Amino acid sequence: MNTLNASLKGPAGRAQSRPRRSAFSPARIGIYLFLLSAAAFFLLPLYVMLVTSVKPMSEIRLGNLLAFPTHFTLDAWSAAWQSACTGLDCNGIRVGFWNSVRIVVPSTVLSIAIGAVNGYALSFWRPRGAGLLFGVLLLGAFIPVQVMVYPLVRVLASVHLFSSLPGIVVIHTIFGMPVMTLLFRNYYVSIPQELFKAARIDGGGFWRIFLQLMLPMSTPIIVVAVIMQVTGIWNDFILGLVFAGTRNLPMTVQLNNIINTTTGERLYNVNMAATILTSMVPLAVYFVSGRWFVRGIASGAVKG
């Protein structure tokens, strides 16, 4: 009789007889504790930067690093943007901000455009020696930047581009091209070859297929490339310091000049405010385009 009743209940009856898993099992509690610890580890420096930037110096001198500000003020933010001294100039970090914008925009556009064309050509047209060319580009992606600084200084000096805005744009384009080529090549390989063959049968040439067929399908990987290039170029220090020249120093270099200034009083609230202002653009890019980043990386990971 018991066997008959169990068979009549079927899968639903067996499912109901299973014990429900506790929402607070030891494994789940351990996972939450680990995630909370990791979040606290990474957010604690940001918290210290924020609370320090809105405190007056009289309160910072008391040494209460983690305490909330008793006298909230945004004077440090205003000083960091408008009047902080970056060496002999006291025009704030806004000068470096606009220099970084002038560097990031053309460098990002050029490196993505060249990388997209390279990835498209290596995926569909495959000229003679395409494998060797792709290997050389990948090799360039793994060569340390410091190894190539001096040769590039000599090359740019010989063509009168050293210490200029076009020079630093060319440098970032060169260093971004291998990774961009790899991204777009892996993305285009995942696109069915039948689409390309149909376009060829319809009479499409190299540029027509690229501009009218491939480029409109490349929105996810373009967003990934923009995020990578904007954050990488914006956060760069060594290339901007060496190649940009004194009139085009990016925001990161000017931030270093503000923090390491040793004349007079060291204004920790101004330093923290300048640091947060420098990191605003990469943070904004990630917050706005984070879901596109994951989608684009996944869409280009089907084939290699």
C-alpha cells in the first residue's frame, strides 16, 4: 500500500518530501563573510579618501582617520580643481583633466578603428602571412612598455613629434593596436562565414562589407574596446610623463605633482579630493557600460 501511494504521488510527492535547504547554511554564511570581507578590503581606502576630502585640516590633524567629519566642507574639492599647485603652476588639476581628454579621445578612436580593421582582415580576408602578422601583433602586446620607451623617444624625436600632443596620441595608438586587434579578431571569428560569403556574392568589397555589415554588428565589442582604452589611457602615467611634454601632461602626472609637492603645508584633504577627481572618469565609464562590457567579452569568447 505504501509503495502504491508513493507511486501515485509521482515526482511532485517526492519533491515535497525532500528537506528544504536552509537559507543560512554554513557554506552560504562562509561565502557571505568572504564577500563582505573582500568588499570592505577594497572599499575602506575609498571611504578614507572620501571622508578625508571633506574634512578641514584642523580636524585631520587630530588623527581620527576613520571618523566621520564633524565640520563638512567642500573647500578641498574646489582647491583641488582650481588652485592646487602642480609644480610652479597653481591652476588646479583641471588643466590635466582637459589634457587627458585631448589625449584619450583621438587615441581611443584611432586604436579601435585600426584594431577593428585588422581583426576584420585577419578573420575574413586572411591575406598571405596573416598568421605571422597576427603573431607579431600579439608579441607586441606582451612587450613591457619600459623596454620600448627609449627607442620610441629617438624615433619620435627624429620625426619632430616628441613632447607633443600628436606624439602621445601616436604612442597610445601603437600600444593599443595589438590588444584591439586581438579583441576584434576573436569577435569576428565567431560570426558565421556564410554572412561574409553572401556579401561577397552580392558584390561587396573590403570596405563596403566592413562598414555596412561588420561594423553595425560590432557594438558589444566596440563598447568593450572603448572601456579598455579609455581606462587604460586615462590611468597611464609613464607614457604621458615621457612623451606628452610639459604643455600636455595628463591628469595622472599632475596628480603626482600635487601629492609630491613638499613646499609649505601638506594638504591631505586636497590630495584626496584630487585623487578622487582623477579616478572619476574610469569609474563613470565602468558604471555606465559595465553590462555591455560583460556582454561583449562573452560574445567574443565563443571561438578563438
